[in-house]
Amino acid sequence: MRKAKRLMSSILAMGMAIALSVPVFADEAMPMSASDSSFPMTFISSAKSYDTIKRSKDNDSYVYVKNTSGLDLRVRTKAGSNGKNYTKNGSAVVPSGEWFVANYINENGYTSCYLTISAANAGASGYLKGKWSPDSVGSYPVANR
């Protein structure tokens, strides 16, 4: 009886830990500092995209993307409850390395954004790896001039 009780307590504790670690998506931006957010290691392709969490955007700077996936990424910056695309030229192809993505999020009155990311080349697929930040500092090339 004690073993069963202990086992149930352990299972309940693990379930609560997992439930608390899953982000809740809402229309409001998730409060985060200006630090980079890591991409989860998730499978993407030219036909299967991934949406990041929504983050606060404090200014009209570029979005920062560090791509360590080993494949070129197609990145779109989105905002609003309808997820409208505000990426300069519609999207940015981000090769491996550190890049800026030009966008019009802040200029259109939005204070938060998220990214939709897929493999840039037709038929390409792999695991998404890297980081991003809605606001940028430093000097990196712009992927979508």
C-alpha cells in the first residue's frame, strides 16, 4: 500500500512539473527580459513551420536570429491577434550564423511579436536549432535588405 501511495505521489509530482513547464499561449506578450530565447529542437521542413513564443518588442530594431540548424531558414516576423506578417520583403532567408531580420512590427503599433520559421529551400528538412530575440543590439548582416 505504501509503495503504491509513493508511486502515485511521484507520478503526480512529475505531472505537475511537466504541466507547469508548458507555456500558455495568449494574445498578450509573454514577459521576458531582452535576452535571447532558444529554439526548441523541433523538426521543420519547407512545408512544416514552427511558431516561436510571443515576446515583447520594445523598439523598432531588427529581430536577431542565430541559426545553428545546418540549413537555411525562412523567417517571418508576425504580430497581432491574426498573426499578420510584418517582415520586410515578406520573409528573410537566414543562413547559418548570426543575422538581423528587418521588420515593421513596432512601426505598425505592435509591442510584441513571434517568428514563423521553416526550411528555406524546397524539399529541405532538419532540426531547428539556435536563438532569437525580438530586439537587437550589435552589428550583424541583415538577411532581408
